[in-house]
Amino acid sequence: MDHPPLRSYGRTKARTLKPRQAALVEALLPHLALPEEGQIDLEAVFSPSPRGEGAGGGGVILEIGFGGGEHLVAQAAAHPDARFIGVEPFLNGVASCLRHIEESGVQDVRLHQGDARDVIARLPDVCLDLVYILFPDPWPKTRHHKRRLIQRGFLDELARVLKPGAEVRFATDWANYAEWTLEMFLKHPEFTWTAERADDWRGPWPGQVTTRYEQKKLGDCKPVWLRFGRLLA
Ligand SMILES: C[S@@+](CC[C@H](N)C(=O)[O-])C[C@H]1O[C@@H](n2cnc3c(N)ncnc32)[C@H](O)[C@@H]1O
């Protein structure tokens, strides 16, 4: 999929990694990193599973833009039967996530430092059970809307890699991004919005773990929680 280059939103310069973080990037990341090129073979990526044969019965879950990795690692700890892939372009975030992985001892988490759109393009068809997009960069100015992650071409690619019945969980505290996302998904023939009542989008889904950006309350509205289902083929 062709996409505009990744732009940094509201971020100041990267901080120098602390010695412990730098050591984790050097020693642990190579064991957990997705291959840099080519089609991603999920069985190979998660093999050998320290949990043995039959691991991964909880599905494959992708988190796009995991920030510091708190949510990713908390979900991995809560769902040891699932396999998790986290993608985040910001090295400081990857280093922070590695610290959470090490401290928690979670096993089936793989990471990629870079653009989730490039990872998705290398995933096989029909391989993901759940995708989290939590408080993505809002790009609130109209002239910057084209930089938003949620675009028609991106949804086409998500639809390709999601299993029928799989789910996308999206949260934002920017009203216009919530409206934009809802409109994009509603227009897409392969997705449905699963909300049945207002409380479904006013509050988080069961088991949600508060993220750093949610706590910062930088947006212009209360968080909006949108769940979309990949329609059955
Ligand atoms: C506002 S932060 C939210 C971080 C985290 N999800 C949270 O709620 O605390 C958005 C994150 O998305 C990442 N990001 C932006 N574009 C991305 C892309 N194309 N692929 C993966 N991550 C991306 C940014 O680096 C940033 O860490």
C-alpha cells in the first residue's frame, strides 16, 4: 500500500536512552523484533513458543502505536494464550516497552520499530484477531487530516489481514477524529460498527487498560471508544 511518509506529531527530540534501556535494545530487541523485510510468517516469528505446542490459541493481536508499551504488555499478561505484535516508530517507546516486557516476564510479544502500515503490508491475508489503535496522533488541523492513520487505503489493508469476525478497537479524545473514523469505517463495505447503545462508545470495552495518552487528556472531548467488526466474507 502506498502511503504518505510517517510524520512526527507534537514530539520533541528523542531522549537519549538510559543505560538500562540501551542495553535492552541491544540484547533483547533482536530476539523479539519482526523481520525487517519480506512477508511475515507468524508461525516462524512466534516459534519456538516458550509455552509449547498449542500456544497462541487466543489469537494474534496487533497494537498500532503502543507508545510506552504499558497497554500492550498489560494485555499480554492478561491473555497469555494470545500472541501480540506491537508497532511503534519511536525508539524511546520501544525501549520502554522492552523494560515492561522484561519486568513482567510476558513471552509472546513481538515488536517492530517503525510504521505499522509497512508491517501490515507484509502480513498474510486473514491472520489477525484483534487490532488496537489507542489515542493515535490526532492531526487536528484540516490541512493535516491526510496524515491521519485512518484512511480508506489503510482500512482496505486492515480488512485484508483481519479474520472474518475480528475486531478493531479505536479510541480518541479528539471529537473530529472520532467522527472521521466512524465515517471511514461506516463507509467501508467490510466493516461494521458494533455499538448498540451510547454507553458502548462512551466507555471503554471490558478489560481496557488506561494508556499514558488517555491520562494526559490532551484532546478536546472525553475519550470515544469505537469497536468495529470485520464482516464475515
Ligand atoms: C498520541 S500517541 C499514543 C500512544 C499510546 N497508544 C497511548 O495511548 O498512550 C500515538 C502513537 O502512535 C505512534 N504512531 C504514529 N504513527 C504511527 C504509525 N504509522 N505506525 C505505528 N505507530 C504510529 C506515535 O509514535 C505515538 O507513539
